[in-house]
Amino acid sequence: MLNCHNIPFKYSLLSCFVPKINTCNIKKRLKGQIQNISFKSPLLIFICLVGHQLAAKDQSIDSLKHALQYTNNDSAKCAILSKLAEVEPDDNLWPIYNDQVYKISKSKVISGKDKSYYYHKQLIASSNNKGYLFNLIGQIDSSIIYFNECLILSEKINDKENFAESLYNIGKAYNLKGDIPKALELQTRSLAIAEKENFAELTARVLISIGLIHHKQRELAKALEYYKKAYNIQLKIKDKRGSGYSLTNIAGIYLDKKDYPNALKYFNESKQLLQQINDYSGYLMALRNIAKIYLVNKDFDNAIENCNKIINDDQSAIYKPILASTHDMLGAIYLDMNEIDRALTNNLLAMKIAKEIQNPELIRNSAFALTKNYKKLKKHQLALDNYELYILMRDSIYSQETRKASIKSQLKYEYEKKATADSVKVAEEKKITQIQLKQDETQRYFLYSGLALTIVFGIIMFNRFKVAQKQKNIIAEQKNIVEQQKHIVDEKQKEIMDSIHYAKRIQQSLLPTERYIDRIFKTKT
């Protein structure tokens, strides 16, 4: 069984705590961190600018140490120590720098003066590194303590990416402890957040982790589905390290299906890719899996050669799970070669390491291998004891409760995913409905406004009509009065004219006529 837990090496404190060292972003991230430091002297500005320039090159460790001696500013110290932890190649030294960052940042966070959350972020990164280190040496409970600290801090500052990352790391730790239901619960929560927030790299890693759980449950189709989803995401975002692990896991599915040519092909691709990017744990795991294929094909020389490459590698002592599984592999090879003593020696070494790191799966594998060895040596009681231990560990890993938890977790994830999609759909439909209602309301508003305007206009027109009608009546009355007065005037005028005519007739009747007067005048003359 594969054991690719894909725990990152050192977290880059100056790279916003991404789960891998992303050197192409170091300069940009470092600049962002330096801008958050409150400088108090030109010397400190110079030191940090030097640090920024070094980040653009290959960064001299000696120069960083020199810069560290000349600063009393805690922000600057954290920035420089973080960078030292990132670039220091000595695995005995970088944890010391990380511890210093942890102590400084924790004291600042406890003081309650970190209003900008700069030290909160430094504490999350350094605590994550400490959790990783404890995980690496098999102290799972201690790693969970530090990962939980990251979880609480991330939630406090609303850092969703590191919150999901912490859920992922805690889930992996519980997986190593053999608590599969708890591991699945945490991993599923992490996946839901990562997918919702579009954290592609984290989404891929969580998919791999869940796929490994299904792989352990011998649910190969489900495991392959998760691995392929992860691999497609990693190809899209050009994540070589993640792609290497996904290739290893996909090869493992072919191995379990006994499709050895395809398994060997994918393992070799994975080994080359991980070796190219200096990922030692992945590279060593690929060597071990290739050795397994050689063992299945009875190519013992090549199988032993690959195992010895791992054991003799200077870095192998750090990766205890890989070292334990490699000794078990050598034990299986020597057992097939009927070299019982050498097989027993390697299986006992594997059991010792597995118990040191309290890994149920490795203990199970070693117990089963020792059962075979003791049977051949006719040490029946030791064979029985190891077989009972094998059964105990096997049941803890493949229990019915675990399988139910796996199914329950999967159903819960699918339900939540569907519920999220449905909620989005409902929200969209609601939004459309609200828009339609708003449009209807607007139309009603315009209709009512138009109707109101029509009524007002009608009232105005009616009033104008009434006024016009009233004025018309007044004019008609005035016309009648004028006509009556005119009639009266005409009557009076007629009466006057009649009187004048009458007087004229009387006058004419009294006065002599013109003829009479003319005759008189003519007579006198």
C-alpha cells in the first residue's frame, strides 16, 4: 500500500504560508512583508532593502545572518528569520530559526497589540512548520496541537485559506493515528472550503488525501477518481510537485490491479519529476514503489538495489515512514530469496520504526511480515502474537465503522456540494424573481402614475370646462342685457324721433309757408 501523505517540507513564512516553497514569488512576497515593518532607523531600512535585493538573487545566508545582528526591530527579525528558515538547507538549523519566529510572534499575539495581524500570520506559519516537524518524526499528538493553534488563529483573522489548510493537516494527522472517521470529516470540511474559495492547489492536495483514505479501504475506483481530479487540477496550475504525487498514487492503483507495466511507467514518471524538483520524500517513495514492482516480477537484484538507494540516502533517516516501509520491502525480498535471517532483521527494524511513530498501517504491515518470518523459523508463539497484532491493526484500519464513516463522509460532501449548487440556483432564481417583481412593481408604479396624471389632467380639464361654461353663460347674460338695453334705446330713440317729427309738424302748421313768405316779400318789393 502506498503511503504518500504529501506533507510539505518547510512552509515559506514570507510566501503567505503556501504549502510549498514557491521561489518565483519570494521577491514579491518579501517586498510585501517588508512594507508592513515599522522602521525606526535608516540602518534598518538599509538592512531590509539588502534582504529584499538578496531575495531577487539566490540570497546569501551569511548576509541574512549579518542583517539579523544589526536589527532590534521584532518585525524585521521575524522577516529575516523567516527567510533564513526558508533558504537554510540544513534540516537541523532551519527549525531553530522557525522556533525563534514562533516565540517572537506568539509573545506579540498574546500581548494583544498586533492590530494589523502581521504577527498572527507569522505565528500561523511557524506553528504550521512545528506541526509538520512533529508529524515528520511521528509525534502525531504534538503535531495536532500546533495545527489546531493554526486553525484557531486562522479563524480569528478570517484567513480562509489557512483555515482550510489547517483542517487538511489535522485530518492527515488523524489519518496517521488510524482515526479514519475523524480524518474524513476534517478533510471533507477542508475540501468544501477549498472548492468554494477556488484554492486550486489546496483542493488538489485534499483530493489526494481523501483518495488515499479510499485507497486504504480498497475502494480503488473511488480512489482513482479522486487522484485524477487532483492530477487534472495540478496540470492546470502547473504544480509539478503535486503532479508527481498524483502520478505516484495513480501508479499505485495500477499496482493493486496488477497492471505492472502501467504501474512501472507512472512510478518512473513520478520519480523523474520529483527528483527534478528535489522533493526527497516523493523521490524516495517512488524508489520504494518501483522496488515493489521488481519484487512482484522476481527481479530481486533491481528490487534490492532500489531499496538500498533509499536506506543509504543521507535524507532517509528523516522520513521514517518511508524508511520503515523500505525495510519491510527488503524483508519481503529476502523472504522470497529464502534468506530468513536477513528478512527477519529488516522486518524487525521496520516494526521498531513503525511503533516509534505509532503508525497503525506500518505496524500492520510489519506484523504480517513478521508472522511469515516466524512461521518459517517455526517460532509459532511469536508468529501467533504478530498475527494477532496484524488483525488488530487491520481491523482498526478496515473496520465496518470506518467504512461507514467513509461512505457517510462522502455522502455528506456530495450533499453539501449539491446543497451549495442548489442554494446558488435558488439564489439565482430568487434574484430573477426579485428582478421580475421589481419590474412589475415599476410597471405598476408607472401605470398608477399615469392613471393619477390622467385623473389630475381630467380634473383640470373639467374645471377649465366649468370655468369656460360659466364665462360663456356670463357673456350670454351680458349679451342679453346689452340687447335689452339696445332695444330700450331703440324704443326711446323712436319715441324721441316721433316727438321731433310731431313737433316739426306742429311747427310747420303754425309757421307760414315759404311760398307765403315769398309772396309777401315780392309784394312789398
